[in-house]
Amino acid sequence: MNERTQAIWDWFNGAPFRILVIFIVALIGQVIGNRAIDRGISKLATTDLMPGPGTAKRQAERARTIGTVFSSTFNAAIWIIALGMILGEFGFNLGPVIASAGVIGVALGLGAQTIVRDVLSGIFMLVEDQYGVGDEIHVQEIEGKVEKVGLRITQIRDKNDVLWFVRNGEILVVGNKSKG
């Protein structure tokens, strides 16, 4: 090898090569993790945990929603770790960033507490199976059929064909006409 080729190889063999490896490992980890989550959720969605009429569809919907939460959380964790490792390869000191992340986290937590309340309420609502897609419910002054259940918002269509978006954190009392 001539000197120029050797210099390029030495440069690439350092930080750029390690960054490429970090990126590839994160990508492979994301694919394998998402595939494992999808398989587990598919198995959970097709398993009849509570035998009874109409419960299989409801269980499948809940499983898919929970699977989306798991996938999003897993992907965020993988890429945050990969970004931290890549920044470390550039010589960026992560100690002060991690220390200030606690302060920023508290500030964001206080500022976004309604979003956190909505998501936590949505998780508990799904786990407790309070209502699901297709149920006739009465929430606040809205009475109608549930069209979509998300972690943050529930969509309800009333008798006048109006689609209502209700934040899960605002639901204090719910009446479910579809449950026996």
C-alpha cells in the first residue's frame, strides 16, 4: 500500500469504523427486537385468554396497542444508547449531559404532565379492559360507539355521527353499555 492509501485506512479504522459498527449493531438489534415483539404480540393476540363471545377481537386489539407501546419504547432505547455511544466516539463528554438530563427531565415532566397523565390513564384503561373498539359507552356528556382506542386519546362516534376525541386523562367516569 502506498502512503495515501495507508493514511485513509488508518483514519477509517479509527472512529469512523467504530461509528459504523455501532450503527449496524443498533440497526440489527432494532430489527431483531421488533421481530421478537411482533411474534410475541401476535401469539398473544391469537390466544383466547378469556373465553367468551366477542372477547377474542377485543383481546387482539389490546395486544396490538400494547405491542405498539413496547416497540416504540424499545426503538427509543436502542437509538438513544446508540446516539450516546456515537457522541462518545466523537470525544463528546456525556457526563454533564447526563447530569443535566435529570434537571431537564423534571422540567419536561412538570410541563408535560397532562400528556403523561393521558398516557398512564390509557395504559391502565387497556390493562383493566374498561372498554374497547365497538363498545357503546357514556363518557362525560358523550354517548356513542368507540371507534379507536389509543394510549392518549379515545375516539367515540355519537348518534349524530360526530367523532369525539377524548383524552384518556380526562375520563374520570365511564359507563360501558356493551359489558354484561
